Amino acid sequence: MRVVEEDLLPSTPGKVKVERPGTMSRHLHRCFASTGTMFLWALFLVAMTATYLSVHSFVDTSSRYFTASWGGLHWERQIRSSASPRRPPGSAEGAGLSVLVTGAAGFVGTHCALALRRRGDGVVGIDNFNSYYDPSLKKARRALLGSHGVFVVEGDVNDGRLLAKLFDVVPFTHVLHLAAQAGVRYAMENPASYVHSNVAGLVSLLEACKDADPQPAVVWASSSSVYGLNDRVPFSEAHRTDRPASLYAATKKAGEEITHTYNHIYGLSVTGLRFFTVYGPWGRPDMAYFSFTRNILQGKPITVYRGRDHVDLARDFTYIDDIVRGCLASLDTAGRSTGTGGKKRGPAPYRIFNLGNTSPVTVPTLVAILERYLRVKAKKNVIEMPGNGDVPYTHANISLAREQLGYKPTTSLEMGLKKFVRWYLSYYGYNRGTHTFRNS
Ligand SMILES: NC(=O)c1ccc[n+]([C@@H]2O[C@H](COP(=O)([O-])OP(=O)(O)OC[C@H]3O[C@@H](n4cnc5c(N)ncnc54)[C@H](O)[C@@H]3O)[C@@H](O)[C@H]2O)c1
């Protein structure tokens, strides 16, 4: 018995015992000596094949994220040209930034990239054009950016090789990181997408930033959702954020901790922005104001959630142009990163700001404003808010952003929705006479 054990097991874990001549045929003979053992061997082979196939399909799936074509001289020329600041020499605003905008084909990303380009900064975008919502809207935004000379690379922020290449081609002064899996409710359907983009993708981006020479300053989008179950209002940066109500919120909170680590160890300059319900033209179709508009125009009912005890939900709706001003002010005031070669040379700024409107509006009021601009009455289906991660109320205290960024929102929900509806009707080609859409 002892001899058999010695023959079958490697002498040292991890090492393979050298076979003696004739040992193999003895093994085979022993192994196939009974039907029971044969059955076990068959099972083993099936398991090996299944493992091979599943590993193969995993590699295939993950490589799908990174198959977008990039590289080559022409591509590098496009990147360099898009990244070059175009402010006139000696202009009052200074030399001009060179900004990598992630999530550039997204709602906020497109507006920020355009605003940067308009004032003469260099901008390169990156976006994976995922299908969380209609990718044709993202492509239309990319076309808009292209017409203003902003190049958007199709790629995933998890692709470290692509990010390293971008930093190799351009010494970006700033990164505006907006790429994320957004939406609170979708987290119950596809939790992995939040980990992929908001946690793994963020780390991948920060790794590239910390390795870059010079290191850029990073401004990134956190969210008002980090306030979670906090019920002190208005929400201030000093309040608790350790009780998230959704996986989305938890990944944004994790992002705040992760960015702090990179600031602490590698000297990256970091500014986290907690946006409060951003809305406006070119907005996100998954958000209530957008889907309400579509349904109202199509004569379909809309679902309006109500809080406990029949209390209306309210949001601190913030118009996109105000958010863009907050983002640009954050880029302009971000201090330098201090690291080189992955080592910190001194402390770098770490900041967090609320960017809201400071005037919450209830959802029924939002619907009433839309009805007025659309000239159609909504069919409302009012139900109690299910436990899906939404919170009943948001309200930003923006004193810190006002003091340090000069942030001052100026657009009321009335005015902002008017601009949104005008854009919506023209983008989707809605004909008020026939109640039909040209492009839907
Ligand atoms: N819009 C809001 O009300 C709001 C509120 C709070 C926070 N935020 C945050 O602001 C940022 C911008 O939001 P938005 O409303 O423009 O959302 P959006 O979905 O329109 O934009 C995000 C973009 O990132 C891209 N993206 C996602 N994962 C990616 C990845 N792994 N690699 C590359 N690209 C990827 C998407 O394709 C999308 O175009 C997000 O970080 C979001 O979480 C938005």
C-alpha cells in the first residue's frame, strides 16, 4: 500500500516525480483495471474539457471589451491634434489644458468635452459605447464632438494598454473621469457592470495616471447617491456617507476611498464631484425626466413613485450647463499631482464637492412642467416606491463649491426643462400636428 501511494503522489508538493521506466504502463494497468476507475477517468476528461471551454469563453468575453481598433500613425496624429490646446498665445485664461475625458460619448462627458474645446483646451475622449441605453445616441454625441474637432477613442477604461498608449502619445495635464455604469435600479439587474466600470475601471484609470509622466490631475464624478440613508438636509460634504442604499452608490463611495488611496500613496491630485440629478439636452434616456417625456408624447402611462406616508419624492435637479461650469472650475483649480515614476514627492490636493442646485423639486411638479411644455396631459400611475435603491429626497449644500470653485448654479428647473424639451422635439423629429416621430 505504501509503495502505491509513493508511486502516485509527487515527492514534494508542486514537484513532479521523475517516472522510472515501466512505471507508466503499471499506472495505466492499475488505472484501467476496473470499470469504476474507468468511469472516474471519463468524468475527469469531461471536467477538463468543460473547464477548457469555460476559460476559453471567459477570455473571449473579456477580450471583447478590448477589441476596438486603435494604434497606428494616423490614429496617433488624430490623438495629438485633438489633444492640442488652441488658445491664442498670451490669452487671459493661460496656456490651455490637455484633457482626457472618459465617458466622452455620455451625457455629461459630451457637454464637458464641448465646453473645453470651445474655450480652446485640447480634448481627447474615450468611451466603450456600451448598450446600457441606445448606443445610437452616444454615436450622435460623438459625431457632434467630431464636428468640433474632438476625437473620441472607442475603448474601455479597463484596457490598461490603451490608456498607457494614450499617455505615451500625449502628456495630458488633466483627466476628467466620467465613464461609469450609471443608474440606481439597473444595479439589481446587472451588478457586475457596476464593478467592471466603477471599481475595476477606476483602478485601471488611476494606475495609468499614477504611471504617467507627468502625472495628470484627476477630476472624477462621484454622486449624490453616496449620502444614501443620510437624512440630515441639505446634504453637506461633512455628513456621513457610509450607508449607501444601492450598489451604484456603494461603488461611487468605494471610488472615493480608492481615489484617496492613490492620492495618499502616489501623490495624484484628486477632485471628486458629487453630482445631483443632472438633466438637459442630449440627456440620458434612462432618467425619469427623459422617459416621462417619451411616454407622455407617445400617450403611454408614466410611473410616478411616491414615498412612505404619501410623501412626494423630490430631487435637487441640476441643469447640465451648471454642472459643466462646476467641472471646468474643478479642472482649473485642481492643484498639481506630485508623483513621478510611481513615487510621491509631496502631498497633493484631495477634494470633494457637492454640485447641485440647492432647490429640490417634487416629481409631480416636474411632470406638471413637462405637461405644460409638451402640451400633452400625462397618464400617471402613482405607486409607492419599491425598495430598489432610490432615496426619497436629495438636497445639496453647495457652500464649499461656491467658496472654492466659484460654483453658482443659475438655471431653474422651469428654464432647464424648456431647453430640454426643445432639444428632444427637434432631435427625435416630433411632429406636434400628427403626434409622430421622425427618428425614434
Ligand atoms: N447624470 C446624473 O444625474 C449623474 C448624477 C450623479 C453622478 N453621475 C455620474 O456622472 C458621470 C457621467 O454620467 P452621465 O449621466 O453622463 O452617464 P452616461 O451613461 O451618459 O455616460 C457615461 C459614459 O461612460 C461610458 N462607459 C461606461 N463604462 C465604461 C467603461 N468601462 N469604459 C469606457 N467607457 C465607459 C458609457 O458608454 C457612457 O457613454 C458618471 O460617472 C455618473 O455615475 C451622473
